[in-house]
Amino acid sequence: MTNSKYRKDFPILSQLVHDKPLVFLDSANSSQKPLSVIETVSNYYLNDHANIHRGIYELSIRATKKFEDARLNIQKFINASSAHEIIFTSGTTAGINLIAQSFGKAFIKENDEIIISAMEHHSNIVPWQLLCEQTGAKLKIIPIFDNGELDLDSYKKLFNARTKIVSVVQASNVLGTINPIREMIKIAHENNVPVLVDGAQAIPHMPVDVSDLDCDFYVFSSHKAYGPTGIGVVYGKEKWLNRMPPYQGGGDMIETVSFEKSTYNKIPYKFEAGTPNIADVIGFSAAIDYMQQIGMKTIFQHEQTLLQYATQKLLEFPDVKIIGTANNKVGVIAFVLDHIHPHDIGTVLDYNGIAIRAGHHCAMPLMERFNIPACARASFGIYNDEKDVDALIEGIYAVKRWFN
Amino acid sequence: MSDLRDLYQEIIIDHGRHPRNFGILPEANLHKEGFNPLCGDKVIIHVQEKNGVVEKIMFEGTGCAISIASTSLMSEALKGKTKQEIESIFSDFHELVTHTQANEKVKERLGKLAVMSGVAEFPVRVKCATLGWHTLKAALLRDAELVTTEDNL
């Protein structure tokens, strides 16, 4: 493999950056968009836009159909049992906040316990901390081993009668670790505890089947999965969503409104107050079509090949340390370089046309766990190939020439 | 974009690798911690101040070459200066790192600190260059709030 045959589908990648061909290695942060997604959003605004769920005229009917078809497409993509279980939000962060607040209001009170892991993104820590501040509940943390895998024995011991929910990431945005969530969900269910899975870093890279996983909630974003920004999905089992109160009030989420009392719409609309991001929902559906045309297994294999190639190349540097060496990883490699700060790595690589992420990756507790202030991270998408990895390796040589 | 050499001048690489006045200062009477939440960089500034004169600055922390070098150069340049003098140097320094066409007079007044002028061509690195400075300023003002670069837009 020398070239990714998918690269040509992404117009943005054909540009030069600082007079060098762009090498984009920051897909875990936000992926680029194929032309089909860009054209879908553009065509929607050019031809079909009107507000949904209220018009009695052609444009509104057409927009509503496209919007609801997108919901069906997403339902099938993750194999949810009903389209009512698919709620649109602005992203993973909004999705976790929705569940924390709504599930929290219904089921969590003082001294109850919420389990999360030590590798969570801030978006799966802070919403629960807010809930704990409001209710007096407590956070329990699943520890991780030095290789970046979760300590499942400790996880099992965290459960007790006060445990109300587990919220855990499927694939870590820093370590790349793919957690054994199917097994973790089974353990939680044996304790009668529901599980929320943060799938932001899994959905773009591997097949996901929520029915097979048997998770109670699954949240993800469009923008990391070749779709537009500002759109995300909450999947929730109907039995939970029906028992949870609305998160936000407004249009679309009501059945009747009077000044004395309002009654709420059914799911999923109960959780979709206000005019949604119609164009980008439709755009996300096009991104899902794009991924499915390639096939999620093919995407996974492609990125695994790159991950192995890049890992092996990086390990040839005696002064590079990879953070996260779990057996099962998505195409994410976080690393530090002796005596050279990640920001300086990022600037020199950028000067060579290479885009990586440098910093704490919205996972400060994880940085503390590995005793580093920050790290550099290269991450892969379907458009990357070995040439991109070779450019990264050349770039690291350039970094070392600057600072050593 | 200008050349990387404008950003990473030899003095900066040198101060980044071997920061001057790095460590604790037992005689310090002012201490302040600064933080860049975007990248996780931290700096703790220790100042020995007497009658409005900064007699010595030492610092600790983690950061990139730009932030360590900038704080190191600052700790040398501001030694023995009064608070008023420091205010004026601070405003010159701020102009230096935020304006690509910084005034020649400003550069002249800043002397050795003018090596930081390349930062102006790299807007995302301005916060790295000013973290130590904002932290020192807060220490001198005896500001109790934690300094974060996000307050200093």
C-alpha cells in the first residue's frame, strides 16, 4: 500500500500547507469531509430547505422526509431496534450532558454512585461532576494499567447497591485503547446497572452494533466520522428514554402547552426541543453512506495496517515513547519525545505541512496518570496511507534537528 | 508564514533547554501559579520584591521551548527593575509578540528580549510566550486568582 484510494474523495487534502503537501493526521480530533457530504449539505440548502415537522407545503415535507430518513439510516447503521431510540443532539458532549441531567433527575440521588474510567475525555467527566454537585452523588473511577488497558478486576469491585450508572468510553481518544465494553456491559447488567458508552472515537473506525453490545445508551458525534460539525446522536433504549424527563423545553418537544401545564411529545421528539440542525443531520447520513460503501470492516483493517506500520516506525526512535500500548487499539498514537515539548513538535511538523494534535487532549486526569503535562498525537482516517506515516517520521527527524 | 528560524532562534532554543533562574527561591515573598488550559502548561513564579523593586525572579514549571525561554529571558531582564519599569517593559513585550511589524523603538528598548519577536508570526504560540509574563504581573499585583492564559485574550 502506498496510496489511499480514498484520499481523492476529500477535496481539502489536495492543498499545499506551507508549500508542502498537506498530511492530515488529526482525524481523532475532527475528520475531513468527503465531497459527497459537502454536496449533500449544499444541495439541501440549494433545493430542499424549510423547517421540519410543521409545514404543510412541499419543501417542508421534503426536508422532513430527508431528516427522518437520516434517523432511519443511523438506526440501521448502529442496529438500534427502533428509530425512536435515535435522538439528535449537537455532539457527543451534548449527548452525555443530556443523559447525565435527564437520567440523573429521574434516577440519581444523594450518595448514589456513578462509575467512569480513568481514560475519559473531559466530556465524560465534567457532566457527571455537575450532576454530583447537584445531587450529592459520587464518582467512582475504574483505574488503568500502564499499557492503557482498564483494570477489569477493580471495575468489578466498584459495584454496590448504590451504583446507578456506568459511563465509559469505547475507544480512548489519547491511548487508542479499545475497551472490552461488551464484557463491561455484561458485568454492569449482572449488577442491574445501565451503561452509557461514549462512542465518539469508535463510530468512525469500527463496526458498532448497539443491540449486540446491549448498551443502554450510546453517544457519538458526526464530525469525527466524516460528517458535518454540530451534530451528534444519542441512542437510548426505549425503556429508559420513556422514563426520563425532557432535558430542554421548547418547540417540537411538546404535545400541548398551556400556562398551567404542558405535556410532552413522545420520544425521540421529547428530547429534541427547537429547530434541529437539519442540514447537518442529512449531511451526517451521507457520511454514513460513504463509510458503508467502503465497509466498516475495511475501514478498520485499513487503519489497523497504518497503526502497526506507524507504531513500528516510531519505535525505531530511541527517544520516542508511545503512550498507550494496549493490545486492541484504534488508529491513534500518542507519543512524547525526550526533552522536546509537544507544542514545539506540533509547530515544526506544521511547518512541514503535517497536522497533528499536541496538548492534553481534553484528558487532564489521564495526563496526570501517565505523569506527562501533554503529548503529541497522530491519528488516522480512511484517507491516510503509508506515505503520510513516512512524512510524519521525516517530520520527527526535522523536529530533532531543530532541538538537538 | 515566516521561517521557523525566526521563531526558534538560537537564544530561545538555549534558554528553552537550559532555563536561567529555574527553581525555588527561599527568599521570595511573592508566589504565583499560571496555567495554560489549552495545552496544560504550568508555571510557578517566585519573586523577591522589596520596596517596589524586583530583586530576583525564579520559576518552576513545564512548558514548550517558547514558554520556558520567554520566562527565562524575563527572569533575567526584569531583575532589579521597579514595578513601574516592569509595567512598561510588559507592554513593550506584549506589542513585540502580538504585532508582526513591531516598532523598531520597542525592539530597541527590549534589547535581548527582542529575540522573541518571531512569535508574532505564529499567533497560536503567543499564549506560550506570555504565560510567564502574565503570571509575574499577577504576582506583583498580589492577585489571588489563578492565572490562566484564557483571561488574557
